[in-house]
Amino acid sequence: MLVGILDLEMGNLRSVFNAFYTLGYEVEIIKDIAQFDHISHLVIPGVGSYHKAVYHLDGKNFRSPIRKFAERGKPLLGICLGMHLLSEYGEEGGRNQGLGLIGGYVTKLASTPNFPIPHVGWNTIKFREHHPVFEGVKYGIDCYFVHSYHFVCDNQKYIYGTTDYGKEFVSIIVGKNVIGFQFHPEKSQSNGLKLLENFCNWDGVC
């Protein structure tokens, strides 16, 4: 097993790497398309803007190998901005084309006086469906969020977890062997590490 973490030159790359390393897994930072050939699991991390992430995604020619990796049925995880990139498009910084691995788009969270944007801090995850990555994790766990945008799915079947912040938004998406977390498991203490451990033990089938 070898976990590849995509280097988009932004955000939480090192903290995600350290989380998997601490769990005892072999980890490699993906800087070149040739590295996709020998990894078993792929993680797309990210903190920052959709527009800038797409710029780096295309600048490194990562788009095609990511899609091919997913098409082979291998486990793929998007974290926060990495989850957003799984969409068909995002509205941050103009309309930008995503990877199109899960149907939907990314738009800004609604702001109210009691729920300012960005949404920062601990909040509750409500699982909608069972999934191997949730094994041994209790319903209603708290995880750590930092985001201003959210994923709008075009089909309810992709929604495996939700969270409330003024109104309900999608916090976990699943499409076959592809899963996305809006929160940061690497910053969510034991529950987050358990989710990452389960991802590493997942074969992409659900």
C-alpha cells in the first residue's frame, strides 16, 4: 500500500502527510504524473481558492491521470478544497472546471449575522448512509472545518454526510470509489485519524 498526496502547492499538504505518516502508512507526495503508476490510494488536499487550485492542477497536467486513477476503481479522497475539485465546476474566482468525478458544483455559503463566513471551528457530522470509511466511528462526531464554499450535489445519492451551519450543507460525498470530506480529518483528532485509517484500508468498493 502506498498513499499518494497530490501537491497543488497550497494549503494543508504537510499536515495531511504527517497524519498518514503518524498512522504508520507509506506516503508519497505526488509532484509528477509518473508517480500515479505505483500508488494504491490518492488524496487531494487543499486550503485556498478553487480558481488557484485549478491553475496548479492544469499547470502540472494532473487532470487526466487523476481521472484515470479514479476510472480504475482505486480509492480517492478529496479533503476540503480537494473535495470541491471533485465537482463539475466551482464559482470561486469565476466559473472554473473541476474534475467532474461527482456530479455537482461549488458555491459560496450563505452568510447571516449568527453564522459568519468563513465557517471555522468544530461542527457535527451526521452520517446519512453506511460506508466502510465510517467503520468504528460514531454517528454525530465533531470535526474541524475551515471553508467559505460548499458542494451542491446534483443527486442525493452522492450525499453521505451533512452538517448544519445556519442551514444544512453537504459535508461528505461519495461516488463509487471516490469520497470527499468538507472538514479536515487531519485536524479532527482521534475521529479524523480513524477516518483516514479506514480510507487506507478501503478497497474502493461500497
